[in-house]
Amino acid sequence: MAGVTLRPMRTDDADRVLAIYQAGLDGGDASFETVAPSWADFDAGRLPAHRLVAVAGSGALLGWIAVSPTSSRAVYAGVVEHSVYVDPEARGRGVARLLLDALIDSTDAAGIWTIQSGVFPENVASLALHRRAGFRVVGTRERVGRQHGRWRDVVLLERRSPVVD
């Protein structure tokens, strides 16, 4: 993407990262969460080595991607769950794909063998993005949780690294 660069997420990105997160939550098809966490909670729950932001030439933060460990057990040290969020004004321009490709490079280089995510079936753009990036559908958890008074399904996706043994 012309004019867009990626860099590690910094503490001074907190307000913008959380605002983009909240915008995604407000759309209703990004997460069961309805309110973005505090920066302290966000920061504590995500691995520092795999947090990136996309920045326009103007300096505007367009989106972010980050991973969380799936378990504290040593056997799952190479398995992470990721989230990717893009400012509503920047959607459809390839920002999420740029972020996801960079995350894949980062996690492959770090020896992480599986990236997973759960996506609502209604979030067709996210499902298509993940398929194009080499994720596969593992299954669907039907009526796994309620949001705003209705049951929601979650499609489980994963990408197994072809370079990590």
C-alpha cells in the first residue's frame, strides 16, 4: 500500500489503538466484547513482540494487529490468538492484509507454529481476509455466547506455519 508503513505498537499509540478497537466493537460483528479495555489491560494481555500498527503518510494510525497467548502451558507456547482492527475510514484498502501478512512473518520468525482466531460468520470481510492469508476453518462453535440478547456462532480459524517444525 502506497504511503502506509508498519511499525511496532507503542504506548503513545494507546488512545488511537483503543479508539479503533472501540469502533470495531461498536459495529457489532467484531467481538463479544462491547467496550474496549483500559490500556493497562490491553497491554497486559498481548505479547509485546507481535504488536503492529499501520500508519498513513500523514501520521494517522489506520489499524493495528496483536496476539495473545492461548495458554500458559509450555506445550502451547507456539500457539497464539490474534486480533486485527482497522479504522472504519480505512477499511477496504488493504490495511488489514498488510498487518496480517506482517504478523505472519513476525510469528513465523519467532517459531510460533499456529495463529488462531474466532470470527463471527456475519463478518464476511474478515473471513475472506483470513482465507486469502492461508487460514483454514477448523469449525464453528454454534450458539457459543449471547450478545445483545441473541445467540452468536463463532467460526474458528487457524494458520499453521509451513516454516516452523
